[in-house]
Amino acid sequence: MAQTGVISQKAEAIYERQSPAREALRRLLRHRSAQVGMALLGLLIFVAIFAEQISPYDPTKIIKESKRRTPPCIHLLGCPKDQPQHIFGLDSNTRDLFSRVVFGSRLSLQVGIASIGFAILVGGVIGAVSGYVGGWTDNIIMRIMDVLMAFPSMLLAIAIVTVLGTGLINALLAIGIVSIPRYARLIRATILSVKEMEFVQASRALGASPLRLLVVRILPNAFTPLIVQGTLGIATAIIDAAALSFLGLGAEPPRPEWGLMMGEEKNSVFNAPHLLIFPGLAITMTVLSFNLLGDGLRDALDPRLRGGSAS
């Protein structure tokens, strides 16, 4: 009996070590790029959550009796004690740039996650129906997706915002709409592969309904590429949102959005470069964190790439 118990414990330990979820998580945590990405993303999320506590000023408040485009002033680095401390300086409207960059992290994360979440939801449904039903339904849906993908994504987003009107919500919808074909085609390709596997054929032979096959058997096995592509897509959505705001088609003043901040100060690139450098660095760090995390997720979740898990 004791020997049987020991064998059972060993078998259970081996099962836990071989659990796909545990194995994927282990590879992700050991992936160097993913480690850097998670650290940067964790810092960004922390800043976004505690923006009120971190920011010394209201991001939309005009600081009176201050000089416009004041350069960064840090007391520990030799800035005069009698001069107010502004870590990133002041913008052209005498607002604290550090506070605006901090609050911009919250806005950028909301835009990126919401727009890609919308694209994955709509694109996933479209791709699932197209791939599972097939036939003329598949042909019609995919030809519509091909037409949408024929246009450069940014030009199509600009056209959509022009029709809907400027504003952050409309920019978010535009980014989500232009991203739908990418996820629709991705989930369609995955479903076409999964629905021919033996376990799906077995469930069909046992009398499972088409809806149950799709929802219970096929879709759960098609989430892996969506997770990876969605993580990378958030980075692209943040860049697109910043670009639309830079062009005056996204967030409206005085909202603290990084692209809008750069657009407002684009003429100060030579006389006050810090007004563009700090929001630009924030965008770069955010996009880099999602890209590194996406690379790590791709290597961790794809069994064919297990050899690169520590790269």
C-alpha cells in the first residue's frame, strides 16, 4: 500500500510537471524578453493605477506665474530651491509635463486594450462563423475582409474618424474596426485546422451539436494565437491612437494623451525638445513592453518554438 501511494504521488508530480498550462507558464517566466516586457508592463500598470498619488499636479491645471516651456527642474540635480520642481518641465500651457505623462499611461492602456478587445470579439465571431460554416458564407466574409485589408490601416482609420467625427471614442472604434480583418483571418485559419482533428471528429460522431462543437471543442483550442496576436496588437493600437491624436483626430485638449501632447508641441522640437522627448519615450517603453511580452508568449505557447524559450 505504501509503495502504491509513492507511485501515485510520483505519477501526480509528473502530470503536474507536464501540464500544458504549467509548462507554458514556466517557459514564459524563463524567457528573457518576456521578463523584461513584464517588468516594463508592470511598471506601466502601477503608474496608471496610482496616477493620482504619483502626479504632483493636476494634469489639466495651468500653473500660474510660471514660464511656458520651462525645462526640467529637479532639486537633487542642482535646480534652485526657490524654483518649483517640475521633473519633466512645463508645456506651452504651463502645465506640469510629468503629471500629464503619468496620466497618459492610463489613457493609452485603456485605448489599446479596449480597441483590441473589440477587434478580437468581433473578428473572432466573424472568423469562427466563416471557418466553421465554410462554403459561400466563408467566401463572402473573407472577400469583405480582403477588401478591408487592401487599405493601409492608418489611412482607413483616418477615413473612419473623418466620417464619425473626431474624438477619442471614435478613434478607438476606428482602430478596432481596421484591426478586425486580422483577427478574423487568424481565427478562421485556426478553426479550419482544429475542426479536422480527431477529437472533434469523435465528438461529432457521438452526436454533439454544431454549436457545442464550435464553442466547447474548437474555440478553446484556437485561443493561443489570439492571445499572442492580441498582445502584439495592443502595441500597434497604442501607436495608432497616438498617431491619430497627433494629427488632431483622436483625443481632444486638454486630455493628457501622449500623441496629442506631441502634436501640440511639434513646433517646439528645437527650442524645447523635452516636450516631445518624454511623451515619445513613454510611447516607446509601452510598445516595447507589449512586443517583448508578445514574443515571450509566442515562444511559450507554441510547442514548435520550445527551444527558443530562453532566448
